[in-house]
Amino acid sequence: MDFEFFNETELEQMHRATVEILTKIGISTLSDRLKGLLLDNGCKEQGGRILFTEEVIEKALKTVPSNFNLYGRNGCELVIEMGKQKAYAQTCVGAPSVIDLETEEKRDATLKDLEDFAKLADALENIHLISPVFPRDVPQEIIVTSETAATLRYSSKPQRICAESSHELPYIIEVLAAAAGGMEALRQRPIAYIEVSTISPLNSGFHPAEALIDIVEAGIPLGIVPCPMMGATGPVTLAGCVAQHNAEILSSVVASQLLKPGAPVVMSPRVTFMDMKTGLGLWAMPEQGLAAAASAQLAKYYNIPSTVTGYSGAAKVADIQSGYEHLYNALLPALIGTDIIAAAGSLDNCLISCYAMLVIDDELSSVIRHTIAGCEVSEDTLAIDVIEEIVKTNEAFLGHKHTRKHLRAGAFWKPPIGDRSTYDSWAVNKMKLEDKARQKAKELLATHEVVPLSPEADAEIDEILKKALKESTNN
Amino acid sequence: MSQELLKNVLEAVVDGDVEAVTEFTEKAVAAGVKPLEILNEGLVKGIEVVGERFAEGDYFLPDLILGAKAMDAGISVIEPLLTSEKRDFLGKVMIGTVEGDLHDIGKNIVIMMLKSNGFEVFDLGVDVPSKVFVDKVKELKPQIVGISALLTTTVNKQKEIIELLQEEGLRDQVKVIIGGAPINQAWADKIGADGYGEDALSAVALCKNLLGIK
Ligand code: B1M
């Protein structure tokens, strides 16, 4: 399957614009380590900004790995093959609120929600990576460490972690190493990638820059996830905002390679936009999906693995709107080609996580991956001899072995929860998709068993959490 | 002649045209129109039209910002002449994003809306330590302090700032308003803030309300 957002000339224009932005406007940072790294390698400082050169950019782009793998911890067979554009689904990070599964009302996210979302995602076949909701009832000084630990306990699937600042990183990495069986094992078979958010327009700040360096030095795959808003922190035009954003991300990609050639990195474009009446940040369709598709094509152009946000929209409940928004925003970049599609289970522009929506996104992920698997064209699938045989014998395809064989091989997509029954059998319960999703979430939460961490790893993680809390509240 | 020039100033503000506002304001000054008249009948009336159009749905946020910029340009022409006649602000507001938090898009929109509604606003920026909030209250003596926080990990700083204001005996002298994506009324009540703004428009209404402006 081959789709493109930009044609060849436009793609080249987008790249040239990116280079022009990096060489003329450059980036700013408050981190002396990042600044030193870039200047030592041929970038120049001018008026407080760091300007890249074409040579530096090209040199760095040559060493970026085009693919690498992510793994689950013990008990997980899943291997995430980054770079193969398989559109894996990842849960939404950072939602401060959830929709309660029983009351269906919005409320603050708690640690129990984090655990339940991780467990539900662990159970759902088409959700592949876990990123946490932000619980309000854990010590906020070590929140990301606590989240990482809790996620590891309630799911064996690989994780995506957002570094909020640089201070927690050593603990986060220790926790991951404990679960992976040591630091070396973690490097060999990373069970997470860690993302930093630089600030639009073109500012790497202090914490994002420091965290970037620490992550690369620790040998963990790095993700770069700034989040410009069209018309607010980036141009209102899609091409302009995507170009600026691409430059922001590439600046960090370049830094990672200068620090450690060959270090695994992920481009995570997140172009959002603003409601020009209220100022609300929107992750809705169509702009979000179009910009994600455009950005994904750029990552593909550089042969660098990418993630986008696709399972997102402005709807406040799991309903028809959230369904079409998520499908639109996820399918578009998936068709262009991207590795991970984020924000499964989200509502309200990624501010709410919803159990029912996660089950619905599992359904969407299933059909999206089915779609991009494409269609095999071969003698067997063209089936001319079968057509001939049926026509000549006056039989039906229904009774042919070719039909049975391909049906068993998955010729037709099977909706995990979508309804396809006859009217009368549907009319017995008259269940809407949202109701079925809630029911399935409840069932899975009641029955699914997560493969536990080894007792040693579990105990070690407890110690790390204690130490982290003690050290973080002391100073 | 002077009526015509005032109309030009007004229209240029409505258009958000900085150059034209500067030009017509200078012409009006040269023609002997009183600075206070230029301010009230030209610049302020202009921004009021912008506000009305926004409320009616014809104008959007960029129109507001450009209108405010244009008005500011006119004000900087007449400001030196307004020595005895002090500009009338609706009130003095100071706003910042708390320590550990780098989100400023929402805060900036709130500031812009307050300005275009006639408030004098001081921006403390992002990642502002609680102590700086308190020091600035002492220094600038605002009527309202606005505290923005976008992360569940940083909302506690809003509480901390209110407590610090209390400790320093300043809490009675300022109204405290809070805002940001994770903020709700329950949190505002819990930490003893005087109000919370769900978006920029409600933040403006809140400020007016707190200062008893209709
Ligand atoms: C004083 O009186 C008042 C009154 C009203 C006030 C007010 C003050 N302040 C605001 N208001 C109100 O009026 C405004 C106008 O209507 C409104 O302001 P808002 O700020 O709500 O609305 C703005 C106009 C538009 N909205 C925004 O600007 C925020 C949008 C989202 C997408 C967002 C952005 C853009 C960014 N981010 Co960040 N970011 C998210 C946001 C998700 C979302 N959908 O909101 C959120 C807030 N971020 C989050 C996170 C986790 C993070 N972010 C981070 C970084 C960034 C960027 C730098 C990439 C960028 C900020 C750029 C900037 N210059 O501000 C990191 C932290 C950095 C740090 N230490 O601060 C990082 C840790 C990393 C990450 N990407 O996950 C999440 C918070 C999770 C939580 N529970 O706390 C988040 C909800 C996204 C998510 N789902 O993960 C009202 O709240």
C-alpha cells in the first residue's frame, strides 16, 4: 500500500524549508551541555541562538538507525519493530482526568486508574504500548518514577515514558533496569522509550535538553515530542507549522547523533491547533490527522522511526464523534506510514482517559492494522482458475476450498466488538457500541491476569521508590 | 477635521493596523486634538468595537491581539503627553506560570484578553518560583494575582503561593485567581483562591467581578 501526502517536489521543499529554518533561525537552549555539544560539532552561535550547518545536519542524519526493537518485560511476547511502519497503538499519556467506568462521570485520575488502564491495555490485543494517566494521589515529586513502576506491575507490554524534567530520570531508568534484568539487559532489549518535549517555536529549554542528553547517554531509545499549535506557537498554515516542527524535532535528532552516533531515536510529531474563539488546544480532525500524515511522511523521508497522535479528538464522551475523529486522525498517518499511533483511550483533546474509549480504539487499531497490511496480489489471490471453475461448474464460491482457505487466513476483518448481527438478534439487547465497550472493559478488568514481575524485581523497585522519595523530599 | 482623525484612529484599531494607528494618532496630536480625547474617543472606542465583534462571533483571537497591539501603538504616541491625565485602567493584574511548569500559551491569551479589556497587566513569565510571586506582589501591588498551572504535578504550587501570601500578611490585599487545564472550582475552593477561570473570557469576567466592575 503506497500513499503520499506530499508529492516529490513538495517533499523536497519541506526538507529545504526545514534546513533553512535550522541554519537561519536555529534553536535556543538554556542547557550548557546541549549548547557545548552543538557548538563543539560545528554549529554556530549567533544572537543567543544556535545555528546548524547543512554539514552537521547531513552528518547526523547518516548515523540515525532506521529501525530498532522495543520489548515487553518478562511474560510478554510482543516485539515492537520500530521502523517498519506497523502502526502499533499506544495509550494516552498524562490525562489528569478519567471517565469513571461505573458512574460515567469525569473525575480526577488516581493510581488505581493508572493500574486499571494498564491492565485493560495489557488485555486488549490491539493495544501495544502503554503510557500512563497522571495520578493525583502519588507523591508528585517522584510521579513519573511511580507511574513507571505501577505500569510495570500492571502490564507486561512495552512502555512509553514522558520525562517531565531531568531530575527523576536516574530513578526511572533504575526502575526499568530492575524489571529488564539489569542495565545491560535494558540496553540490549529496551522495554521502554523515553520522550522529551522541547518548546515551540524552536526552543530546547533547560530540562528537555538535559533529559535528552541523559537518556541518550543511558542508552535508552529517545523520543522527541514538541507540541506546536497552529496559529499560536507555530504558523497557522499546515506546511509552515509542519516545517517548523520538523526542524524542532530534527534539531534534537541531530544532537542525539552528535552525542552518540547510532543512538536509537524516534520522531514524534504532534502538530495541534487552536480554537480561535476560546483558545482551547485542539487535537481534533481534520487538521490533527492531516498534519500527522504530513509529518510522518517527513520522518519516512529521513528513514527515522516515528510516532504520531491519532486516537484523539475533541469529543467529551465515547460516542459517534469520538469514533469518527479517532478513526480519521489515526488512519491518515497510518496510510502514509508510521510506527506508533498514540493517545488510545483519550477524549477531550487528550485531557481525559476513558475506559470505554480504549476498548473502542482497540477496535479501530485492529481495522487500521488490517488496512495497512494491504492486499496481496498473486496467482492464488487473483484466483482466475477458481473463477473459471465456478463459472463452468455453475457452483457457488461459498462451497469452494479457496474461500475457506482465505477466510481462515483472515481475508475478512472481524470487529472485536462492532455489531454485525441481524436486526432481530441485535434488538434483543439493543446495545450501542459504547455500552458494549463499557461491558467489555468491566469484564476484562475482572478477569484478566497480568503476568507478575519477578518477586526480586518487584522488591528492588520498592527499594528504588523509597530511595527516590527520600532523596526527592530531602532537598 | 478632528472628528475625522478620531474616526481614522478608531477604524485603524478595529483593523489592527499598527502603522495606520501611529500615523493618525500623530496627525491628531499635530492637529491639536487633546490626548485624552484621542485615547477615549479613538483608541479605547476602537478596542471596544473589536471586543463587540469578537463577542458577536465575527472576530477571532488574532483580531483581538492585533487590535490590542494597534491600540498600544497609539497609546505610546500619546503617553508622554498624558503626564497629568493618568490613563484609567480597570485594574492592575499580575500573572505568571508556577515553578516547574513551562506552559504559557493559555496564560498569554488570558493576559491579552485582560489587556484588551482595559486592565494593566504584568507578566511574570513561566517557571516562576512561589517566592517571586510574593516578592512581586510587594513590589507591584496588584489588585489581582493570577496563577497558571497546567500540570497536575505543579498545581500544588498554586496552594503554596496562597499560603505564602498568607504568611506574609498579604493575602487580604490581593485577590487570587487560578487557571489551567487541570484546574476546577473544587480545587479553587480547596486552596482558598478567590476564583478560577475556565478560559480567557471567564478569566476577564472573573477579574471584573472581583473588582466590582459591571
Ligand atoms: C490566572 O488566571 C487564569 C485563568 C485562566 C487560565 C489561566 C490562568 N491559565 C489558563 N487558563 C485558561 O484560559 C486559557 C485560555 O482559554 C486556557 O489555557 P490552557 O493552557 O488550558 O489552553 C491553552 C490556550 C491551550 N493549551 C495549551 O497550551 C496546552 C496544550 C497541551 C497539548 C500541551 C502543550 C502545548 C505543551 N506541553 Co504539555 N501540554 C498539555 C496540553 C494538553 C491539552 N490538551 O491541554 C499537557 C498539559 N501537558 C502535559 C505534559 C505531561 C507535558 N507537557 C510538557 C510540555 C509541553 C510543551 C512544551 C510541548 C507544550 C507547551 C508549550 C507552551 N509554550 O506552553 C511536558 C512538561 C513540561 C513542563 N515542565 O512544563 C510534559 C510532561 C511532557 C509531555 N508532552 O507529556 C499533560 C499534563 C498531564 C498532567 N496530568 O499534568 C497535558 C495535559 C498533555 C497530555 N495529555 O499529556 C485555560 O486553562
